[in-house]
Amino acid sequence: MSRPAVKLNAFPIFMRVENRPVIVVGGGEEALAKARLLTQSSAELAIVADNPTESLAEWAAENGVHVVREAYDAAHLAGAALVFAASGEEALDRLAAADARAAGIPVNAVDRPELCDFFTPALVNRAPVAVAIGTEGAGPVLAQMIRARIEQLLPLSLGRLARLAVSYRGIVERVLSKGAVRRRFWKEFFAGAPARAIEAGDEERAARAAADLIRRQGLASGHVALVGAGPGAEDLLTLRAQRLLMEADTIVYDALVPEAVVAMGRRDAERIAAGKRKGCHSKSQAEINTLIVSLARQGKRVVRLKSGDPLIFGRAGEEMQALRDAGISHEVVPGVTAAFAAAANFALPLTLRGVASSIVFTTGHDLKGNALPDWAKLAIGGATVAVYMGRSIAAEVARHLIRAGLSPDTAVAVVENASLGHRAMFHGTLADLPSLQERAELTGPVMTIIGDAVAGADFSRSEPLAAHQPVLSVA
């Protein structure tokens, strides 16, 4: 047996206030807060206060808001669309509320829910789009928390996109058939090429995309977003990445991307594991290139989800070239790379004035030969070096750097599964680094940071590498 629906005591509506008087009674902080909110509308705002605070008077002058510097009288409410009793004085607020009600004007009394005909919502403003969150006065802080979450989800460009949509409404009604075709057009308009162009600030391109969409009867053109999933923790995903995941038809993800991040996508999105993990390549790079091109040619919105940042050891260059060659629309969304997450775990300054002024990102795989790579020379010159996937080559990295002249006492920090709650952290010196190869239990991605700046890290939550120290040979 289903539960009966809980009914709202306050029904949410949007009330027209364009060019209509709205009166705020009060001259202090409560009145100022309401006035600031109301200036997001096109109402004719007036504040009634015989002795307004200096901050309210200054704000009103800066924003062109009229302040009636008189003791409150019921006559001040004449013709008002709405009244806000915001004096902070119970007797005055009750009087203003009673006068408004007697005149048939809806009234809100700040912090006095028993006097309110309506409640002021927490507002997400993307004019002409607005989202209002209300709790019937029970939890204003909760309403603000919900508002903050919604603010993250809605791009600032949404209002411009909605205004552009208004200009196409007439032609869509004339040219496109009712029902599925129009719905398909508007869905692609608000989530496809026109939306991407508006977000990029290119209204001419958005108009061209909308016109093309009309010609194609609302049929979508494919698009691929190469999205950085960050180092692992889902709350390090960017807001743009999260929006694209919610819009994606298909998510193609690498093995190092945690399920919790993949799960942030739309529930009905197709999910394809692309592999690409050391020793476990389920798909070749050529197969991945072919896959994302094929999906886009089917008109799908594709998110190619890559660990960390797509442009750092993510082979994004090959995928972007394949998309360019195929003429597929695409974009890149940066992500937090593992080096930054590892540094944050250690509270480690990657650059430090007077110690290290440059950073090197490397996989270390170019140390297989006898020649010393350029990045190693930079390390000797004082740069901080971040080595990705460094466990299997730890001894080789240490051997080459010490042989080239870097002090064996140079500080080293190591993190497995950077940013995640189950991360493992180690610290020591370059001479200790070979012990990392002996730690077969470290099956997650390992990040190694080397340099004098590492000495300034917080090692209180890490284990000394020297606890598993093999003999290092530099011969």
C-alpha cells in the first residue's frame, strides 16, 4: 500500500512583477537582504525607512533604488504587487503585514512565518530561467545548501541559451512537425551544438547550429568530449565534466577511472570499458579511436572519460587527430592530474620560492636506455619531478638520477591511489626509492614526486620507505 502524498502548505508559483511596485518596510540588514534579492527582478522597488542604516542607504543609491525616508504608514503600500515586512521590529512588522492583508496584497514578514502569505525562496537566477527552492520557512539554511548544488549544475550561459530559444520558437512551430520531431529538436538545441556554442560565447555559431538542426529535422550531429575524470575521488570532478556526463548518450571510460565517477553519468547512458591499463589492454588505441568516431557518426553525444587530465599521458592527441580526420565535433575538458592530487595529500609545495621554480611531469620510461633524458637534467638543476606510474621503474629512476649527480639524500614522496580514502603514502630519499619495487601490494596507480621542495611536505600520515630498503647499486 503506497503512502499518501505529503501536501505542500505553500504552493510554488512565479508572480509577474515587471514594472509593478514592490515595497520593503524596514531600514536595516533584513531589509537590505530582501532588497538585494528583489533587484534580480524587474519590479519597481521602494524601501520605506525613516532612518535607514548607512549600508542600506549607500546600496540603494548605487543601485537606483528609491528610499522613502518617512515613518511607515499604510498609504505607502498603495498599488503594491508585494510587500515585505523587514524592519526587525515585531510591532512594525505585524502592522505592515496587517495593512497589506487588509488591502489584499500578499505579504512576507522576515523570520515571522505566522505572518506570511508567501515565503521567499532561495533563488538560482539564469534569467529568464529561474529555479526557486522553498522550505515553507522551516529551513532557510537547507534551502541555501540545495541552491548551491543546483548552481553547480546549471551553466551561467543557460539564460542566453533560453533567450536564443525564444527567437526560434516561431520558425520551429512552422517548419517542424508536432510531437517527436519538435521534442527531438529542442532536446538537441538545449544539450547539443547550439548549447555548446553559447557556452563558448559564440552566438553566431549557435545560430548556425540551430539553423542546421532545423534543416536536419532535429536529428543530432555526434559530438565527443574528452573529459578528465581526475585522480579518483569523485568530488574532484569538474562541474563541466559532471554536466557532460549527465548529458552523454555513451560513456567510454578507461580502467583507472573508478566506478563511482562513471556512475555520475546519466543512468540510461551506454557504458563501454576501454581498458588501457598496464598489462590489461582490453582495447588497442586504434580500436578506441574507431569506436568513438563510430559512436559520434551515429549522432551520439560521447564522453571519453580519461583518468586525471586527458592531455597528460592520456593519449588524447591520437584520439583528437582521429576525430579531426573524421570531421567529428569534439572538445577537451581538463581534469585534476594525479601529480596535483598527490601533492595535496602530502600538503607538498610543487614549487617553492628559492628552492624549486619548475615542475616536470614524466613517466620515466625514457630511462630504459643509457642516455640521460632532458627531464633528469632539469631535476639536477632543482626542478620538482613528478613520475607517473612509477613503481615498476623506481630503482631505474633512482639509479640514473644519482649516477647523473642528484644527491641520494634528495627528498621523495610516493602515493598509491592519490586523492582516495584508501591511499597509501610513503616518504624517504632518492636512495630509498628502489624499495618501492618490492611492494607488490601496491596494485593501484603510483605517483612519485622527487625534489628539494618535497622536504617541505607533511609526512605525519606516511610510512618511511626505508622500512623496506634493498641495496641500491649505481654501477
